[in-house]
Amino acid sequence: MNHAMLMDFYELTMSNGYFNSPLKDTICYFDLFYRVNPKGGGYAIFCGLESIVKYINELHFTKEDIDFLRSKNTFNEEFLEYLKNFKFSGDIYSFKEGSIIFPNEPILTIKATTIEAQIIETYLLLLVNHQSLIATTSKRIVESAKGRPVLEFGSRRAHGASAAILGARAAYIAGCVGSACTVADQEYGVPSLGTMAHSWVQMFDTEYEAFKEYCTRYPHNATLLVDTYDVLKSGIPNAIKAFNEVLKPLGITKCGIRIDSGDITYLTKKARKMLDEAGYTECTICISNSLDEFIIKDVLEQGAKIDVFGVGEKLITSKSDPVFGGVYKLVALEKGTEIIPKIKKSENVIKITNPGYKKVYRIFEDGKMIADLIALHDEVFDNKDELTIFSESQPWKQRTFTNYEIKEQHVLIFKNGKQVYDLPSTEEVREYCKKQYDMLWDEVKRFTNPHNYYVDLSSKLYELKYKMLSEIK
């Protein structure tokens, strides 16, 4: 399948219309942004830039694609000829992958001809919406574990192959220590981890034989699944017996058990006591059973004895809030040397767009993020001058900064269709994400009723927006 064809059909009908109009070569500006943080949280994590770069670099239409479009009897031949040699030739600005992001600020800005900007809309949204959602959900789950490792176990419940692979990458960027997805290791260096399923235990005549064989085969990675039959009556006793007979003579004390069902708090407390009494104080207890950040938080508060979490379906699908809600909106057109701002008005206030070609600044105090400022492209701010920002909905609410840092957040990814940004490795993105998260105030990180991080408009942008709204009849 050629991913160039993965688009909403109206991208093509509009593009065909533009091709046969004076708008064909018009340069336009689109912003990709989202309106509401997932799960009622205070932030999101941007993920998907590497996939976007690969898509843009490979974007083309094949003969088979053109023949299929011709069969629709919708497009004129001149437009189909144009698509034969199609290549993105515009500019793309973006936050760095792994960045903390907030509602309504442009994550990406695309500057391109009308047709080029329109054709890439669906796929860009698909990549950002999915991967940013999984990264944001994963970060919440990782933080709920309070420093305990979290493994991504969701491949078999993911919504398709690419969702499993790119979801595993997004989870790793957000702080998971590894994934059960082998190909994510092969493609992106996400450590692949795992030991056994219940079927391994059932293959043998007895649970003990299954455990003993596994310990023999993998003495340095012996994590045994102890809930196939009965955790406390057979699973733990048979695990201890196998450890004693196989690992102990080898001088190996590092081992583990995994529990995939039952009352997590009760079973882990009992299991910890049994393992400690048998001398296996280094034996780790891994839990995997339809977990999310709220369950993890609750069981730890109840005193559950857990060392590692394996999280599957509720991570890889973001089950409790499965839509990120990113949108792609026209914000400006070029006429000659002038950039003409565009705005979308709506009865639903949240859907009113911020007009114009813009950039995003981030304000820091004492190494912490304080607020973001969306400004027009020609506005320049630095920490030499006093800076006052204000709430768009309540302009009388203001804050003035004197001792602060301010940094532009967008970097140029493509210039005239050529990639000018060197993509960091997955490990580097993961480390950048951690540093970004550490710059958030704890109040913004709360799962419920988080502090509202300020994303304000510059005075110039604010005046432009409300002037345009007042002029719309």
C-alpha cells in the first residue's frame, strides 16, 4: 500500500478543484493543533515527528494510484498528470519530538501550495493523533508506578500492526522501559522483553516441570508466570522449588514471578512474604492484568508489593480516552508579498481558530515551564525586556515577568521540500521527553483537576483575532 493514498477523499476533490483555479500555486499556511488534553490531564506529549519525516520524504503517487483515481471518473487528466510527478516542496515547522505540548498551540505549521498542504492533512493527523495519545497515556502510567519499571505489553490488543509498533515506540519515549513487541526493538531499538505465557505451563504435565525447564533454559532471566492454576497454593510453592533446584546451585538469586489475575494487593503481599521466607528477597514481582494509571495508583496506596508493571490494552489503545483530537486548520494565504490571515468562526467557542502565520514561545522561571505564548511570525521576544502576558478569556488577568527565559519552540524540519533537520535517535527523544517533563510543575502533572498551564496570545495576535471576528458578518 502506498501511504500517499491514505487520505480522506475530499483532499483529492479539493486539490483537483484548486488545480483548475487561480488558487493552484497559492502558498498557504496550516496549523496542526489539538483542543483538549487527553484524560482531563494538564499536558500532552508530542510524538510522531520521525514518522512524518519518513512520510514526506517518500511521498509520491504510482501508476497504479493514478489508474485507480482515473477510474473514479472524478478528476481531470491534467490533475492526474500533475500527480504523476508530485513531490512536497514546502516548509514544515514543528515542536521537537518528545516535547510537552498544550491545547491550541500549533504543534506543526505547514507552509506549502494549496494542493501540497491539502494532500498531506489526513496522514499527518493520523500520525500525530495516535502517537501523541499513546505517549501521553504512557507517561501517566509510568508516573503512577512511582519509579517502578513499566513494560508495554499491548501488541495483541493494538488497532493494527503499525499501531502496535509505533505505539511501542511512543510508550518507550514516554518512559516505559521496554516492550513485548519484538519488531519495535528491531526497527527503533525499543528493548524487547518477555518470558512465558500460560500455554508454556499448560504444555507440561505439571506446573513444577514447566518452571524447572524454564529455569534450566533461562537461568539468568527466570521470571515464572504463577497464576495458571493457583497463585498461593501451587504457583509460588512450585516457583520456589524450581528456584531451589535450578538457580540456587548456580548461585543465582535474581529471579522473578508474574501474576496476571486476581486481587493484586492481596496476592502480592502474600507472595512477597512467601518468597522472602524462602530466602528470595531479590525475586521481583511483576503484575499484568488490565492495568491503567488509576489501578496502579490505588494498589500501591493499598500496600501492594510490586516491583514491575506490564501494561497492555489500556496503554496501547488509551482505552479510557481513545481520541487525541488533533485538527488541521488553514490560518493564512499569501497574496504577492503579503500574508493574509484566515480565521474560522464557530458558535462553539473552542472551535474558533487563531489566525495568521505564527510561532510559539515558552517562558521559564527557575528552570520550570511557566507559560506558553503564541505570537505572529514576525514578533521577537527575549529576556532582556519586561514581558506581560494575559488571559485571552479574561484579559484583566495579567502576569509580568522580569527575571525569566523565553525560548522559541518550533524548529524547521523541511525547507522547500528538503529535510533540513537531523532526526535524533529514539533514545535521544526519550531523554528529551524526560527533561521536558521534569520542567513541569507537579501541579500540572496531577491526574485529576490539574493546574491550568497558561497558553496565551501575544497582544498583536489577540488584537488581530478579535478584529477579524468583529468584521465577520
